[in-house]
Amino acid sequence: MHLAIEGLFWILAALLAGAAGYLLLLTAASFRAMPRPRREAGPAKRFAVMAPAHNEEETIAGLLDSLAGLDYPSSHYSVFVVADNCTDATAAVARARGARVYERADREQRGKGYALRWLLERIAETGEEYDAFVIFDADSRVDPAFLRVMDETLAREDEVLQAHYSVLNPGEGIGAAIRFAALALVNYLRPLGKNALGCSTGLKGNGMCFPAAVIRRHGWAAYSLAEDAEHGVLLLLDGIRTRFVPEACVWAEMPPGVRESRSQNLRWEAGRLLVVRKWVPQLLRHAVRHRDLVALEAAIDLLVPPLSALVAGTLLLALMALLPGLGGTWWVPTGIGVALGGHVLVGLIRIKAPRSVWRSLLYAPGYCAWKLALYASATARAPSEWVRTRRFSASR
């Protein structure tokens, strides 16, 4: 019995140490990510800016107003909104703000992926030429420099680009504050490290920019609950990496409370599990067959559990270290815990997290327990289709 417990301890320790080591590697590499020099030439690229919207009459105006305030010539970008299966005034509000609106009604093919594919087809029918396509969520706010930064980056990089996607309202509640902390790690710190290592940073669903050549070849071909991550894998398997552009920023509203964010978190976790099951084996086969370290890293990234699960595993390891026969092994969970804590600390410091985010860490233990229950629910009863999260007013 003692041998079995000891064996389980070291197996769990090895898995947790591997995950913590991977996160530490990205954390250290992030300090090597250098800002890109500014290009002096004026705007060159023409952008098609796309916003899929389902019943977003309360939020779409904020996005379109921020797009109207972009520091980029209006002659060089067009804003397209697909009002997807809407039963409210989303289309009318978008038209009133000057967007080019297409209304889609399809009760069978529902969700963001189908809406994006359909909108790309409508844009192609116009015969207008664009150099790149940018996708925003309907409840977002966009930094005025966004297109200028993307234009400068596309002049140097012929890759798919992912902006820094963060939280619009971290001061409005514990749920939004903790989500800010999570995105500081997943959408900022780790992508910086991936940039420095030459890896693909993956797509985050909001603030994505695709060169026209990629759109012509691939269109949009992912329709799961995690259509962004899935599409990023499809591109990577075709040799197309995604590069993180930290200077281009987009913010989206998050539910203020933890309970209010349940449907959103459940969808994300269920989508993530789907991508792991479906695409990790293909990424590993591709990595071995083509000796592709970038594909290998992408598979590892998908396999690393969320931070809440890693923290829970470390606590379990600490409890096991107290059992007879495992004396003197306290340093194992301690070292893993320090590594995970350092990863969080560096991420929040580098992103200059507001005080509300630091205070929200006091609720982290309860949040971790809540997330573990959510993981179990996502595994047992994963949602089969996208369900819109209730929106809450926010201002930046």
C-alpha cells in the first residue's frame, strides 16, 4: 500500500512539475520579447473589420464607436457586422452607426464560426479587395492605434496576428477581476514567451488579424465551442503560425460576478476539452512526422491543465507529503507552488494589474474550488452549442 501511494505521489509530482516547468520557461522567455521598431511610412493596408453579433443591441454601439475613433484613415478600412439569428435591434443599431450590416438567419448552423464563414462569403461577393481581415467580438472596445499597429506589423510579418485581448471592466466585480488575472497570463505573458521562442501563440477569439492570402486559402473552417483555438490548430498544421502583437489592444466586457460567468466558463472549458481530444493527437503525429517543435509545443500547451487544476493538484500533493513513508518530500509541492506563484506574480506585475485584480486573489481558493466543479461538469455534461452570456454595462 505504501509503495502504491509513493508511486502515485511521484507520478503526480512529475506531471505537475512538468506543467510548472513549462510555464516557468514561457515566463522567463517573455523577458526576451523585444518591442518592434515603429515604421515611419504611412498606412498601406486596407482592412475588412468584421464583427459577428447575436442579440447585441446593448453593446454593439460601443464597439462601433471605438472603431470610428481609430487612428487610421477611414478610406483604408470597412466595418462589417453580421447580425446572426438576432431577435432584437442589433442590425438597426449597427446601421445607425454606419456599419455595413448583413442579417443571417440559419437555425441549423448556429454559432460564431458559421457566422464568420457566411460573412466572409458576403464580403467576397462585393468584389472589394482587402489586404487583411480583422475580427472583433461585438461587446469589445478597441484601442485607437489598433489598425496602425497591425499595418506596421503586417509590413514585417506575413503571419496571422493576435492582439492583446483583455478585460474591459476588472473593477466591477470579483468575476471580472479574476478573469483579468487569468487573461493576463493566458493572453499576455505566455504569448510573449511564445513569441520569443518562435512558437505559435494561438488564436484567442477577439482581435484576430488574417492576411488576405490566408483567408483566400482557408476562409473560416472551425465551428466548435472553441472555434478560435480550433482554427489556430488548423492553420498551424498547414504551417501558418500566429504571432502575438502586444501593442494592439482590445478589451471585452466580462460578467462581474463569478456565478454570472458560469455559462461562459463552462463553454470555454468544454470547448478546450474538445480541442484537446480532437487535435492533440494530430499535432503530436504532425510533430513527429515533420520534426516540428512548434507543433509539439502547441500540443503541450493544450495538455497543460488550467491554473486552478494545477493549484488543486499541488495542494493534494502537499497533503500526500504528510503521509507516513513520504517524510522529507515537502520540498516537492513547495517548489511547484513557488513556480506557479511566480508565474502569476510576474504576469500581474508586467501587465500592471489594477488594485481590484490584486484584491481578487484573496478569493482565489474559493474560485479554484468553483472551477474544479465546473471542469467536472464540462467533462460530464458539455454544452453542445454556444449559449450567449448575459451582458452587463461597462465602461473603460
